Amino acid sequence: MSQMKTNTEGKLFSRNFTLLVFGQVSSLFANTILRFALSMYILDLTGSASIFAGLLAVSMIPTVILSPFGGVLADRANRRNIMVGLDFLSGVIAVFTMLTIRESNAVIIVGTALTAYSILAAFESPTVQAAVPQMQTGDNIIKANAVVNQVAALAALIAPFIGSACYTAFGVKTVLAVSVLGFFLTAFLEIFIRLPFTKETLHESWIRVIRNDFKISFSFITRERPEIMKILLAASAISFFIMGTVNVGMPFMIRTILGLNAEYAGAAESVCGLTAILGSVIVGVAAGRLKADKMYQYPLAVGICMIPMGMGFLLDNEKMIYLIILLSIAVMQVLVSIFSIYCVSLIQQRTPNELLGKVMAYVATVTLCAQPLGQVIYGVLFDAFRNNVMWIMVGSAVCIILLSVAARPAFLGIKDLEQGEGNLNME
């Protein structure tokens, strides 16, 4: 296996990475606007949030199941060609949806489109994450991941406003037309990316190749680099608690428990988006000063931030409780953003190029399973203990703190391995 990537750094915004970033801007905005418009259209037609929530839940299944196969493809084919093909297909699906959607068939067409995009996402995510280390080296990998994360956060923050304005003024088909242009523009930009690729002649059937690839990559993260599996499991377990608290708990506490209006909830969502961007900016600026052996401290601090969120409910002032929640969530989002970007970069740095796609697919699959599971369980908890929210938050804080302490040896192990490799290189 190849050694850990060198710390020698070139220019961050190389030609390849600049094209990738502009492509991600176009693609993510197109995707976010499209999903927002379709959700509004279904809600307007049916008046049922549960119908669209069901469509979203069902459509996510292909991503979870197919992500490992997306990783195999990302390591066996030209990653540039995969990205071009996936974004072109995204544009074709948007064209099909725009031409066929009617009030009478909206649920079927939207469900089909979302499922198709879920299938494409299973192949796109590991490919993009595997392409970044091919374009960068050393700390630039961390900075590049921070930039990609900033683009995603900006799309999540701004695109719904654009989608809402376009949908209200022009209707769903106009928004779909804008998405079509975005996807095709992304595919066009990606054509000019140049990534090294050597086509391998296969002497076995695809079934045997896929089975062997799974075996080799799983052995790599469990036996050869067990610290990767430990970090992945720790990050996913922490994500379980964070996503449940932020995505389910925050709006529930603000709207249902405190009885504040939607403007307060909207402001909290905006703060989450902005602080996530802030966290990725900090990673990009401080990449060289972030240390693996200290990384467990970030989720530890997240757990500590949850304690005042729970204890705040001992007060009688709803506005003060809201401010405590807002401040705690803001700090948590910054810390989570730093932790998640660094963990992904750490895994990328310690994975050889020929396994990058498959390993990043494992990352995507485990994360995708942890997040919705956390949201579902926290939904049940907040319904059952709405009069004792404090204990949900304090209990979550204790779990995260214990998980962070348990993850400490894995991060310390990476530091020891890096020092050992450094000594070998010096010799």
C-alpha cells in the first residue's frame, strides 16, 4: 500500500480544483433548488407533510444500499468521467420531470425523480471525495474539503430563498428549467478536469471483482488501518446525537416547548447555516495547526455545550432559554464542522488512491445510517419527554462526552503512527 500522502503543498486553487469547486457550486445549487421546489409543489397539492417526508425517506434507501458499489466504481473508472456522466444524467432527469409532471401524477413523478437522484448520489459522493485527494496534498486536502463544505453550506443556506422566490413567481417548471441549466453547466465544466487514470484490464468477472474489492477495502479499514474504522464509528455515533438534537430537538424546543413563533425557528436555522460555514472557514485557515491527537476534544466540547441547553429549562424566561439554545447550537455547529471536515481529511490522507472511493463510500454509508436513525429516535424521545427536555439534553451530553473520551486512543494512535512513519522516512 502507498504511504501516507506527503505534506508538500502546491497551490490550493489549481485548475482542476477550481473547476471542481465551480461545478459543485452549480450542481449543489441546482439540486437544492430542485428539491425545495418539488417539496413545495407536493405540499401545495396534497397539504400533507407526511407524504413528502415519506417520499424523502423511501428515496434515501438506494443511496444507503448502493454507496459501496459507488465506491468500487470510483476506484475502477475515470473519476472525471463519472462526475460528468452523473451530472449529465441529473440534467436529463430534471428535463424528464419538467416535461412530464402534472397535478394528477405529481406524487409518482416526484417520487421517481427523488429515487433517481438518490441512486446517482450513491455514486457521486464517493467519487467527489476520492477526487479531492487526487488534486491536493498535505494540509491542502483539509483546506480543499473545507472549501467543498463551505459550498455545500452556502447552497443549503441561500438556495431555498432563491428556490422560494422562483417557485412563487414562476412555478415549479421554471425552477426545474433553472436546475437543468445548472446540472448541464456542471457537466460541461467537469469535462475540462484532468485526473490521472490508468485503465486496468480485468481477468475476472465483475461479480468477483466487486466481491474482492469489498474484501480488500474492508480489510484495509479493519486490520491494516483500524484507526480509520475507529474514527468512522466514533464520528457516526456522535453524529447520531448531534443530528437528533439539532434537526429534531432545536425546532421542537423553540416552537412546541417554548411556544415561540416561526421567525425564531427560522433565525435559529440561519444561525446553524452560518456557523457551519464559519467552522469550515476556520478549518481552512488553521489547517496546519489542527492536530489529530487533540481532535477528540471537539466533540467533548460539543457535549459540554449541550448541558446549558438542558439546564436553561430551569429558568422561567422563554426568551432567555431561546438565547441559551441559540448560543449553544452556534458553538456546537462550529465545533462539529471542524471535527467532521478534519476526520474526513484524515481518512483521505491515510488511504491509498486505489482504495479512496471504496473507503469514502463506507464513510458515506455509515453516516447516512446514523443520521436518520438519530432523528427518528430523538423524535420519539422529545414526544415522550416533552415535559422533561432537560434530561434529554443532559443525557445526550453525557453520552457524547463518554464517546469522545472513548475515541481519544484512536486519535492518539494516529499521532503515534505518523511519528513512526516520519522516523522511517528520515532513515
